[in-house]
Amino acid sequence: MAYERAVSGGRATLDAALQRAVRRASVMRLGFYVVVLLVALAGQVSGAVEALGIPLAAAIPAVGALELGGIVVLANADVRRRLGERAIGSRLLSAAIAVGAVAFNWLAHDDHLLGGFFAGMSALGYLVWLTHTENQRRDRLRAIGDLPPTTPAYEVFGHWLRHPLLTLRAKSLAKADPELGLYGSIAAARGETRRDRRQRAIAKVLHRKIRSAVDPKTADIALAVYDLDEIAARLARRADYDGLTDLIAADLAPARLAGLAPGEAPPVMAAEPGAEAAPALAAFVAPEPEPEPEPHRQSQPHRQPQSRPEPVEVTEVVPVRPAVVSAALTEPSEEFRVIEAVRREWEELQRPSRATTRAADGDSPRRRSRATARVPVQEQPAPAAAPEPEPVAAAGRRDRSLRSRVHAALDTHAPADGQGDSNQLVALVADVLQLDDVERMSAFTYVQTWQRDAARVPQQAGRP
């Protein structure tokens, strides 16, 4: 109630202010027209006296009739239009008289600048009176309901440029119902747009359904008879939102997005051996009992014996799956094997060069021959050839690094000068050491480093 009273009071204040503004504008317009009319009449009289030679007493009423003739005829046309007539003849005659007065003011003066000034004042007076007459006519038509009320001022960029069709419909709705206002008319236009789209969709489906049973003419009649808004309302009441939500949720399920078959479990990333073993095995290992406190000595009688915690009764035991633990401990994944091979290769690269290791080690015949080439010593009989080593077992392969095993196999079975095809040497090492595909790729690098070291040792031996 208070809000309505405030609104009604504000409207009354605006109406009173509007009435005062209308009266003030009317007085100002009348004064402006009188001044303009006097200036135009002065120009008409001076032009008639100079150009036509008419006496001043006769020129004043003559040019006054010419200047005011357009206004008189225009007022008569306005009266006829109030009676419902169009008054086209009266309006055309009024315009012709006004054009004649302007032309006479322009041509009757030898100074065209002065004639242009008087002609402009004559045209300005007629246009001011014409504008006032049309404003009064629109107000009268709007008061009796023959002219729609003024529409809200829609934004140029936000409404007309971005949504021209929607704004045009909102303007039409605001003309039909002035209570909608600016944003109410836009909301109503959006609602009508959605309703039209929904009715078109329903009409298309309904026409197809009915035409499948009867002829197209009967389908058209059915569409004209049935109320599409009522059908849309009943469809909205019967809509199963839960089922539609479940249907969309099924398409967004992680298993469907991952492309898994129905019932297929998602893949589990393999962890490092022993990462899950400790928590799993801890369930089978009983905790060690805490040591009992020593009896208190007699020299400390003031200390109270510590109370031991009461045992807690276990009512539920959670089973542990040992199968998963044993698989994780005994069967490492392929990714883990690749990571281990890269780690061993990195450790070999961080170690000292092979030339230093070969100089310190003198077990094989080839190493002894190179050491002899570097340091001259007395010749001694060559020792008996060592028997060919057996292929290294899988367990020993894990103990020693891949680089040392490849170099040892090449020292034993490859030529001493290191010459030869690298691929053939890799195949030789793979056959001797029984390497898999991952170790074979790493062995190729070790074969090339062995060849470079083998080619570098004779050059160093030939130096003084």
C-alpha cells in the first residue's frame, strides 16, 4: 500500500510538472511565432514597395494576407481532419501559399542575402505552426485511442542492433499493453518466440502423425481445430524429467566416455613393486608387544605406577586380498621394466670411462694384450684359452648391469680391433646374453661405445 501511494504520488507530481511545461511551451511558442511573423511581414512589405511600387498603406494588408493565408488554410484543414476527413486539398493549398510567400520574399529584394533572410523567417514561421498543429492532433488521437501510446526507448546497440526482430516484436507488444514497460515487453517477446517455435514443432509432428492415418486435408483441418497451446501444456505436465536426466547421465558416464564395453572394468595403473606390499602385509603381521615397564625402585616411592591400557576387543576383521599383492611383487609391468632399463643406462653413463676400467682389469686375454701394447714388458707364453662361458641366466642378468655384460661378451666373442657391423655385433650379444627387445635397444648404444673404445686403444698404444 505504501509503495502504491508513493507511485501514485510520484505520477501526480509528474503530471503537474508536465502540465506546467506544456503551458510554458505554449506561451514561448506563441511569442516566437509573433516575432517571426513580424520579421517576415517586414520583408514582404519592403519587397512589395520596392519591386511592385505598391504604396505602403496598400502593401501591408496585401502581404499580410499572403503571409497569413497559409496558416488560415492549415487551421481549416486541421478542423476537417478532426471531423474524420483527410482534407488533402486544404493541406496542399496551405503548402502552396507558404511556398509563394517564401519565394516572394526571396525575389522581391535586389540583395539576395537580405531576401534569403526574410524568406527563411517566413518558412520558419509556417513550419513552427505546422508542427504545433500536428502535435495537438496526435495528442487528441492518442486520448481517444486511435493512436497507440508511446513505446519505451530501446537501446540502439543492446536491442536494435543485436536483436532487431525481437526488439520489433517487443515494441509491438508495448504498443498493445503499455503496462509492460521496457524489460517487460522484451520478456514477453522472448516468451512469444519460444511459444511459436514450440507450436511449429508440435504442429509438424501432429500433422505427420495424422497424415499417416488420413489424407492431408483432414490433417490440416485437425491442426486448425486442436489448440496447440493446450497440447503443449499437457505435454509439459506429462514430461518425465527424471527419465530424461538419467538418459543424459548415462551418456556422460566415465565408462562410456572412456569407450569401455558394458561390464568391462576400467584399467588400473600398475604400481612399483613393493609399493602396496607394505600396507597389505602389515595386516598379517601381528604388532610386537610393548615392553613391560620395570618395577619401580624403592628410592623413588613418590612415583605412581603407570596404568596399562586395557585390551580392545576386535569385533570385525577386514579381509585382505593377498593375490593382488603377490602379483604386484612377482610380476612387474612392462613400463616398470623400461624404467629400470633407462635407470641402469643412466647409472652406466655416470660411471668412469671403459678405458680406465679396462686398464685396471686384466682378467681377459684381450685386456692383457692391450695392456702389453701400452707398457713394454718381457714376452711370456700365452695362457691357455679360457673355456667359452655359458649363457648368463636370467637371475644373473638382473645382478650385473647391462653395459658391463655387453662389454664382457664383446671382449670374449668379438674381434679385438672392434671392426665390424654394429647390427651384427648386437645380434651376437643378444644371442649370447639372451636379451629381450628392451635390452636389445639399449645394447645397441653399448656396442657403439665399445667399438669407439676398441678403436681408441691401438692409437694410444702407438703413441711414444
